[in-house]
Amino acid sequence: MGDIVHIVVAAVHIGEEKVKDVSGWNDMTWGNIGITVFLLVSRISWFVWVWILKTREDRLKKAF
């Protein structure tokens, strides 16, 4: 939730037009929005991977 709130607050503060113009982002905007999106995707990917492994383990246990 923290990543999503951080992205939304930064986007609202910056403004819709500047958020849409990714090529015009400065270092601060990349740090606030770009890196936070990257970290959010990384965290979600990790949880999905753990969930996939867990369900695979469960299926293997039931099969044998």
C-alpha cells in the first residue's frame, strides 16, 4: 500500500501533464515515481513467485 500511496501522492503533486510526459522527468521525479514503480513491481513479482512455488509444492504433496 505504501508504494501505491507514494506514487499517487507524487503524481497528484506533480500534475497530470507532467506525469504523462515521461521524457521530461527530472532525477527527482524518476526517484519518486520511477523507482517506486520498479520496487512495487519487484515486490509483487516476489509474492507471486512465492505463491506459485507454494501451490506447486502443495500439488506435488497431494500427488505423492
